[in-house]
Amino acid sequence: MARPTAAQVVPLTLGGAALALVGGIFGYAGATFGHHLWVAGRCATASCALQETPWWVGAAGAVAGAGGYVALGFLAGLPRFRSRTRETQFPPAPPGWAERVAAAVAHVGLWVGLPFVAAGVMVLVGSRTTPFLRRHAVAAFRLQLWQMLLFVPMPVLFWLTLGLYTVVAMVALLGGLAYAVLGAVRALRGDERAYPGDWPARARPLPVATDPGQRERRAQSALAVVALVVVVEVVVRAST
């Protein structure tokens, strides 16, 4: 593997530090709030809930939150050190209609209220033999994971930044929706690059070429699973 350059180290360090800071703040606030709820549940009087949280509870929450956010950031596609040598790959056959539609569904799941579900189904069900679908599904899943990392700590950061964090959240929401539409359009066109600059990083290509008919059947199975999930969700919402 090639030695990492300064151009690779700087964004990796800044991105990891930002994620650790956000996760640490959120983890500290969550641990403190959880401790207050736990004390209030065990006490018979309201005065017990006024006890101060031990310092180690907040510290443990901050460390756990920082570590978890950095780990999720790497999973979502932080810059990584890559080898300059290219792996031997087989040129894939052009994707069929089922592969293109399934890849587009992975992206538009963010619009129809199925974040992680549509992309996750495409990754788990349809991507074992379909390189095109695998790359789009992983890119969509990572984009939605980034949005979750930005939205989850919003209640805490909104208070700490006096409401300025709302701008970050709105930019992330609008940018994610625009990326989802662009990814769906590129998927329908058969373009392997889901987003501009190929970010979030797409999945590694499969090492072997697969039969186009088998890829189509796998993509159709993934679409059927997503359709079943949508039907179940509609039935559950209608019954409540």
C-alpha cells in the first residue's frame, strides 16, 4: 500500500475530529439525560432527580459517542488510504432494466420515507451477483447514513449553537434529496457513478463477472422484497 500523502491525511484528520467532537457532545448530553431519567425513576420524590450526574457518566458517554461517530463515519465513506495499484477486474456487462430500476429505487427510498430500507434491501438481497446494483445501493446507503449522523445530534447542537445548526441540517437535507434524485437518474441511464465525484465512496467491484440473466433475476427479487415492505408499511399505517 502506498504511503499516505498530506492531501489524504488532512481531510481524514479533519473529518475524524469533527465526527468525534459531534459524537462526544451528543454522547455526553445523552448520558447525562439518561442518568437523570434513571435517578428519577428510582426515586419516590422529585428532589432525587436534582442530583448531579457523576463526571464519569458524562465522560463515558462522550467517549462512546465519539468512538461510535468516528466508526460510523468510516462506514459512511470517509476518505481512506488507497493503494495506487489497480486490482484486476472483469469488465461488467451493461445493466438490464431490472438492475437500473432497482438501483434507482435504492436512491429514491430517501424521498418515499424508506431511508436505509430500500438501499439496505438492495445491498443484502440484490447485490451478491449484480455489481452495478451493489455500487449504487452502497452509495445510497452511505449517503443516508451521513444524513443520519448530521440529524441525530440536532436537538443538542441546536441548543449549543443558538439555532445555527439548523442551517447545517437544512443543507444536509436538501443536498441529500438532490443527490438522491441525481443518483436515481444516473442509475436509470446505466451510469456506474452514482454521485458527483463518486462520493460517498462506492462499493468495491465484484471480482468475477456474472451472467446477465442471473443479475436480472436477482434485481427482480430485490424489487419484489422492497414492494412487499411497502405493502406491509401501508397496511400497518392504515390499521393504526
